[in-house]
Amino acid sequence: MKAFTTYMVVVLLLSGCSTTLPINYIPSSSVRGTGIVSVGTIKYVPAENGQVAQNEFQKNALGVGKIYLSKDIASLIETALKKELVLSGFEVQHRSNFVIEADINRFYYDWIGLLEVDFELEIVFRLKENGRVIFEHNTFSHQKAPKTMATDTEAVRASISDCIDDFMLEARHRNII
């Protein structure tokens, strides 16, 4: 019982701290394609609504501290999407008739649990052709990781990869890309 009490005190003290996670996204797309595409506006909706900073995770209401990324979340998703497109065989240019946009509606990190952390990501992707939306897809990923900071960045990377891959696979399935 004494060990559990000590553990809870440590958890409570650490949950009041702020920390920054570095993320180095490495693409791993399973989709292949060709053509020219642009990446348009990527929005982190909770930050635009004033709920969190541009580089801050959403969190459990019981969490006291804040967790930040080393770069803005919208920029992270934009960079990851571009890397995945290039790896898949697409040519990413500044201007194209085909533009991918996205709204990041949830970028949630819950470290309150005793043994695991939860990470959730929800993104709505839109593919536009000549300014008109031709495809919209809502993606969601939930990752669990052991409660160590070393595995947190992998859970974030896995969620980003899941969401982008899900979007690209669905667009491929519908013969859009």
C-alpha cells in the first residue's frame, strides 16, 4: 500500500509538469500512385478555436500539465502528408489542380492511466479538383503505449501514419488517386 501511495504521489507531481516531445516522421505508405498534387490548408481545429496552443496536445480534463510537440501540429501533419505522397510516387508541387486539405479535429494524449498512455487522432481529409471537393474522408486512429516517454513518439507517428494511409487507401479504392 505504501508503494502504491508513493507511486500516486509521483504520478500527480509529474502530471503537473509540461514537456515537449520531438517527432521525426518517417513515411511508410502502402499506396502507390502517380500524378501531380498540392497540399493545401491543414488546420488544427482545437488550436484555431483557442482550446490549445498550435503545438499542444488536447488532454484529459484531470491532467494538470501540458504536453507540447517540437513543432506546430498542422505543420507536422502537412510534412507527414507530403512525405507519404512523395514516397507513394506522387509529385508534390506548390500549385496543382488536385489539392489535399485537412482538418485535425482531435490530437489527444491521455497520460493519466497507471500503466498506459492513450493517443487519439482524428483528421478529415478533403481532395479538391479545380477548387471543388471531389472526395472527403474522416479518419481516426487510437494507439496505446506503455507509460514511458520513449514510446510516446512512436504512438504519435503510428497514428499519423494510420490516418494518412487510411485516407489514401480509401481514395485509391474509389479510383480517385
